[in-house]
Amino acid sequence: MNFNLPNKPKIKLKPRPPDNRQIAVMPLRALKDMELTNGSIRVLGLVCSYANRAGITWVSQARLAEDLGVTRSAITHHITALRKKNYLERIKKGRKSRFTNTLRVIYNEKISAEDAIAIAQLDEDLRSPVMIEREENRMTSRGIRTSRKGKTKEREYQGTSNELESRGEPSVTYNSKFESVLVLYRKIYKEEKVMNELDMKAIELAESIGLTNQEFATGLELWLNARPERPDSIIDYARGL
């Protein structure tokens, strides 16, 4: 019996997108550190060019070696030296041949990785490309159902709110956005809210767009009632304003 093998498929390599990086923000203390070698400073600068606002990067040593025209062992040597000098830290170890290490450029030694990420994520998506892809796949299978549930709750609450207004029941007057957060958490979740840095940033965002206290509170109450569970902060509400 003869078997006919299929023709070998033609593989088209996807071209690498153009490199649009123009600047690199480096820790000033590194430029003043006379113990750092020129090679380490160059590697640090290149790592910084791939980092986001929190100093987080997923750049591989292979890419760094290619960019500088050196060997991977040379990059490893400089990365190790920079970690010992506390200019870089490895937040998460990658898996061989699948994921790269998650590195953080330490701009300020007094700010922890958690705080740097929390502050920067207010203005930027800090997920790695792999994390974004996995989250999108997960939301494809579950997100539609969750979204519909949230919309249903929001419509139900809006209907209840309209019914109360039609009865002439008085609405709460909020003296500040800070107060509205405390009152609404107490009202909806029957427990006290401990305000955190993300909550304060959310209030700043609402103030910056000129939202009144009542508008802020009305929208926040609708948003909280539409959540499947109690949120730790209201930053996601502020992002949607």
C-alpha cells in the first residue's frame, strides 16, 4: 500500500514590528555610581528602555544581547552585577523556553515593587503580553456571561433607584467624595471602608474632570451595586469616568 505524503506547508515568518523606542529613563544614582562598569550602565539603560512606568519589563536576555551585539553570557554577567547593586530585581522567574524573567528597575529604593506597580497601573496596563493574551482567552469563555450578569444587576438597581425618586424619598447629600465612599460602603456592604492609596487616586481623577460630589456618589453607588463582590478599591470606577 502506498501513502502519499502531503506537501510541506509554506511557513511565513511574521516580521518583527519596528522598534519605536526613542528614550530610556535611568536611575540617576546609577550614572553617579563609579563602581558600575560602562558595560553594566549600557545594559541597564537598555533594560530601562523596555521598562514600563513601574520599571517592570519582560525583555529577554537574548533580545538584549542582540541589541548590543554581545553574547548572552555577557548580558547575564551584567544583569547579575546590577541585581547585586540593587538596580534590578527579579520579581518572577520565567520558565525555560516559554516565559522570560519579570524584572524591575529600581528607581527609588524606598518604594517597594508592590507600591510602584500600584501607582503606575492607574495610568497604564502593566500586564505582560502573555498575561494579556491569557486574560483575553479567559474572558472570551467567561467574560460575556459575567458582563451580562453585571448589566442585569445595574439595570435592576437603576429601576429601584428610579422608583425611590418617584416616591419623593429624599436623596443623601454628600459633602465630599471621600465621605461618599465611606457612606456607600457602609450602606451597601454593612462594614467600614479603609481608604487606601488607590481610592485617593480615584478621587483625584474624579476631581480632575470636574465631577460634583453628588454625580460622583450617584455613579459610584450604581457601580458598586453592579459588582459581583466587594471591590478593594474604587479605582476601576474612576478609570471609567
